Amino acid sequence: MMNSITTHPAKQHMAILGGGCAGLSLAARVADWPDMAMTVIDHPDHKPRQDHNWGCWSINGLEDALAMARKTWPQWAIITDAGIHKQSSDHHPYMAIESKAWLNHCRIQARQQGVTFTAARLTDITVNDQHVSLAADPALPLFQHVADSRPPALPDGIMLQHFRGVEIKTEHDVFDPDCAILMDFRCDQSRGIHFIYVLPYAKNRALVESTMFSTELAPEDFYDTAIADYCDHILHAGKTMTLRREEGVIPMGFLSPRDNQVAAIGGNGGAIRPSSGYAFVFIQRQMEQALTKYKHTGQVTFKPPHKPVDLWMDAVFLAVIRRQPALAPRLFAAIAKALTGDEMAMFMSGLATSRLRFKIIMAMPKWPFIKALLSRPWKMIT
Ligand SMILES: Cc1cc2nc3c(=O)[nH]c(=O)nc-3n(C[C@H](O)[C@H](O)[C@H](O)COP(=O)(O)OP(=O)(O)OC[C@H]3O[C@@H](n4cnc5c(N)ncnc54)[C@H](O)[C@@H]3O)c2cc1C
């Protein structure tokens, strides 16, 4: 049975598979795509993920996100046993956007601009010169274009960023509301690279997250214990009240798209930065680049938004921390020490210049990187 999607005879029609960050960020800007209609297709069993934060630096192109950010921080820090490395930027503060707020904003924009939303169980995709046919229950019309954000398969042994966090209210004023803590390594390192991430919303209120980079997830109580220990022994927070929880697993590596026949977007389209797990800023850039290309050439193509040199650096960096996880605190601290706040914001947002990349390379200990280079880790991305 054909469902109730309106077809637009004068327009081309794009199916967006998946109504998450990438799918909805694309659909929200349908009016910018001349002569394009869009339909967002999600799985009928889709349950919205619990609300969580997207953290990133405020840079050009993220004005909409900045306008709805829950909070911005002009300073941020990386902390190890050896000390605290603080950076600051008035031009590019760190910011947190609530996922529900962003997704709702995009959904409303998309609906107002005529995007159709439907739930369908996809079973097959067939592509020919004229159109793409999506076999689905309920049946779908033919499309000229498909942007696929369904999560890709994860290769065995891939590095994962996995975390559990709590937003808490503390008895004592223990947070600096002007300074986000990106990584505090003063926590249990026995299972691999582990740090605490803190987004302070007020002196007595923050998101505190236990985050690991490793190939294996930890038992839930590992993260919870780490947070409790941090609150007790590092922050001396007194009694804490849990306001909400968030958790997630983000692949850190080089993934093949779920279906090579159609354009891939978001995490499926290589938007997650392999060495950091940051994706929000890169998803927005991927959409901007695709729109620019469409306006100039009429072609619909979505490309991974990272520069090849950044992916190459990420591959080498990941090879180093996989081989020597104990080095991670020193490496992250060295990057923070070598760069100004503005430079850090640019580098983490994929906008580094060659000079900036050179600065980072020079700040790294040489021998672990030479050994990693010899293992030719970029084979993963070529
Ligand atoms: C808890 C969490 C915190 C994060 N924090 C940050 C952060 O601080 N900063 C940052 O930059 N990045 C962060 N990320 C990473 C990244 O921003 C997100 O993973 C982002 O949501 C990726 O967007 P996406 O659209 O590719 O995938 P998703 O948002 O996961 O969307 C995929 C969509 O596909 C749908 N789908 C799945 N299967 C099917 C199917 N068979 N048919 C149709 N639809 C289907 C799903 O229902 C979903 O709607 C975080 C990720 C998580 C999970």
C-alpha cells in the first residue's frame, strides 16, 4: 500500500534515511535546495535517544546552534597528574547544544518548508539511471536521490569512545562555570584511556561524564564508580543529586557506508572525526558543502567533511594511542600546551592550517609516532 507522501512532479525528490542529527540538519534547510523536495524516512521502531549534549567550538557556520546553545564556556582545560592546561577563546568558545532542542528545531523548520516525514521498514535499495527504488513496508514512491544516515556496521576491534554521564547538583560550589573540563585524567586508568568530562552549568551544577577510548565497553558500574569517586575525591562536592543521565558509544575509526549504492551522510558518511568522536560540527559542514555543490553544479553529492591530511594525522594518532594507551594523557596535554585557545578550536573543528598541523606534530614525542608510522595506519583510510 502506497503511503501518503506527496510527490512533487516539477521537483526532484530526495529520500533521507534516518531522522537523527544528520538527516534532520539536512531536512531543515530544504528551502535552500532549489527544486528539491525531501522526505525523511525513519524506522517504525525508532525511539528517540535520551536527551544529550553536543559539545563543540563555536565557529563560523554554527550560528544557529550557538543561538540555541544551553551554555558557552570561554575557557576549557585538560588536566593530568602533571598539571592543568587551560585555554581560552573569546571568539570561539566551547558550547553545548541539547540534542532534543536541536532536533526539534530542525524538525519544525523542515515541516514548515514542506518536508514529509514517514516511518517505513526498508528491505532493499535498487538504483538505476533515472531513480532510486526503496522496497519498504509501507511502499514508498520513487526518488531521484537518497541520503543515507542509517548507522554503518562497526568493524571488529574498532576503537570506541564510550561514556556514561550524569547531570548533578552538588552540595558545595565546586565548579567554575566559565571553564569546561574536556579531559581530566585523574581517574582509574586500569581499563585503558579514561577521563572525566565536565560541563559546568553553574557553581553547583554540571554534567560529569566518565569517558573511555578503548575497543571494549566497560561494565556500567565502572563509569558510575568513576563519577562518584571524582565527585568525592577530586571535587569534594559533598552530597550530589542526579538530575538526568546520558550515555553513548561513538566509533573512532574509518567506517564503510552502510550501502555503497547511495550517498551516505552523518556518521554513516564519514562525518565523525576519528581521533575525537566529535561529529556535530562536521555534520553541519557536510550539509553546507553538499548544498554549495548542488547550487553550483546541480549534482547531489555528500562527501566526508574531513581533509585527507587530517584523516592521515588521525590514523597515526589512533595507532599511537592503541599501542600505548598510557601515553594518551601526555599527548592530549602536549596538544593543549602547544596551541592557543583559538588554534585548538580551529584544529578540533577541522579548520587547521598547515602551520598549525606542523605545531602539533612538533609537540608530539617522536619515537612512538615513528613506530606508528612504520605500521602504515593510513592503510585503513585508503
Ligand atoms: C550520547 C552521544 C553524545 C554525543 N556527544 C557528542 C558531542 O558532544 N559532540 C559531537 O560533536 N558529537 C557527539 N556525538 C556524536 C554525533 O554527534 C552523533 O552520533 C550524531 O547523532 C550522529 O548523527 P547521525 O545522524 O549520523 O546519526 P544518528 O543521530 O544516530 O541518526 C541515525 C538515524 O537513523 C535511524 N535509523 C537507524 N536504522 C534505520 C533504518 N533501518 N531505517 C531508517 N532509519 C534508521 C535512527 O533511528 C536515527 O534516527 C555524540 C553521540 C552520542 C550518541
